[in-house]
Amino acid sequence: MNLELSGEQTAARQLAADFVDREIAPHAARWDREEQVDRSIVTRLGELGFLGLTIPEQYGGSAGDHLTYCLVLEELGRGDSSVRGIVSVSLGLVAKSIHHFGTEEQKQTWLTRLVAGEALGCFGLTEPGTGSDAAQLHTRAVRDGSDWVLSGTKMFITNGTWADVALVFARTGGEGHRGISAFLVPTDSPGFTAREIHGKLGLRGQATAELVLDGVRVPDSARLHDEGKGFTVAMAALAKGRMSVAAGCVGLAQACLDAAVGYATQREQFGKPIAAHQLVQELLADIALDVDAARLLVWRVADLIDRGEEFALASSKAKLFASEAAVRAADRAVQVFGGYGYIDEFPVGKYLRDAKVMTLYEGTSQIQKLLIGRALTGVAAF
């Protein structure tokens, strides 16, 4: 086992770190207050190749392995989880799904634009009444000649008001997961509307939206994969997507550690830096352990994918541990900062707010435990 990064991986990590320190971290607090990331960041992400990681060069991608992808997402998570989410969704959930399941026409139409940052994608799975129980979604797609007509509502959709294409999951058959199909829906289609959701606890800079499809018509060529195979597309995307979230959580926890160590070595109480107090060092040590453990779990998932091995269970473990670790790290960082951690002059309060949602989306912590438990016992528990 060799955990040493290659020269290419080290260079990609440094490129991402420099980009974060220069173009993301200085603006993160303002974007959080204004509830709006500067949209020009998408162009820069595309120019640097971050929106094309793991996608073959023939489609304009920057190729690379999944560990490189995770290293970049870790750095983006360190800078601002809202920016990390843009990449995780548009590349991780949408572009990778098109690459894996799409026709050549779909790849030429959408994939080349997505990886260049000329277009963004969103992932239309969650609905107002179906979150964890996604197999029971209510959005419908009805066949009309050579077209499909989609109607329904999607909720909490990252990139929703920015996206040029929505990967929408709709019911084309009977109940359950076998009746679901996937469609690539241009967001400028008649009947498609997106309403941004404001007032979120965290990820406030991210464009999170409610999508309404009111008789949206798309040709059958917009269907991704076979009819009735939409749930397969969704689960395959989420298995890798959980790795993306976990990688971002590692970066967020690392940011907590960096901030807490910096503050603890400068802030003085009782005549000495608070870093000289034993219980403060305990808080720092706990954060550091969580960062290292989460990082290794994420790297294991990336290694399994790159070797062509089964990775879904490892991805659930990484997502569960890293998301909960990010919450613990942020909570401890706030404790190190004391009262100053409770105001947004310092970053750790934002880290805590951003970390919490990581335990909720792309499969809650409870869902991940059920998946792990089912793998251990062979028994499905609900």
C-alpha cells in the first residue's frame, strides 16, 4: 500500500489550493451574507479543468483519476462548500451520468459544454414529499408520440436556478423504482420554472431551488438510459456523489483545524496562549484525528473506483463518517474560538452551518447506516 501522491496529483492539489486561497476563500463570508456566489466562478472552474475531471479528453474533459478529483474537491470544500457543491452536482452527478449512460448525441450536446463550464447541470431527484424514499417520486412523464411530457415538482435542487440542463427523474411506469426513467431537460423549455430558496441555514451562497415542470415537452432522444432504468442512473450517480460530498467534508474539517490552530496559538488567556491549555489541545487533537480518518476513508473509495472494484459500501461509510466528522470539527472549532466563534467576523460559525447539511443530502446519516447495516446482515431494515 502506497499512500504517496503522484506528481500529477500533487500538482492538481496545489493548483486547486492556490485557486481557493486566491479566488474563493477571500470572498466566502461575503457570498454567505449575500446568499449568492459570484457566478463568474463557474467560468474559472471550467478553465482550470475542474469541471472535467475524470471525463475523457475526447469530450473536452481533463481526464485524471478519482483520487485527483477528490483532492480538488477537498480544496474547494476548504474554501467554500457552496462552490464545492457546484462541481459535485454539475460534474459528479450530471456530467458523469451522461458520460456513463448517455448516447453519443447526448454527450456531444451536453457533456462538452458541461466540462468547459459553458453550461451547468442540476440533479432533479428530490421532491417535496419524497426525500429519502426517492423510489416513490410523483413527477410523471407521459408518452405523446415521439415526445415525453413531464409534470411535477422537485425540491432542494443544487444549481437549480443556474443550470442549463436538469437531469430529471420521472415516473413513466408503475409504482416503485422500476417505473422511473431519467431525462435531460433543457431549463429554458416552455413550462420549466425554477424558484431559488432563500433563508437556508448553510450553503447560503449556493443556488438551491424548487423546480416546477408544467407540461414540459422533450423528445425521446432526451431520455437517459433505457425506459424504466432511471433509478439505476440515480443510484449510480449517488454512489459516487457520496464520495464527492465526503471529500468536501474533509476540506471543510481541514479548514476548521487550520482556523482553530491559528486562533489558539494567538489568543491569550490566563497569561498564555490558549493552545497551552490542555483541554484546548484536546479539542485540536480531536479535530485532527477526524480529518485524517475521513481523508483516508475517502481515498479508499477513490482507489476502489480507479481499480474497478465495488465501491458503494465504502462510499456510504466515507460519506457517513466524513459528514459527521465535519460537524464535530466545526463544533469544536467554535468552542476554541469561544464567543468570537459565534459571530461571522470569523469563519467557524459558517463552517458549522455548512457542515450540518452534509449529514442530510445525498442520503442522510441514517440512510447510510441502513445501507451499511444491510450490507453487514443481508437484512433490509426500514
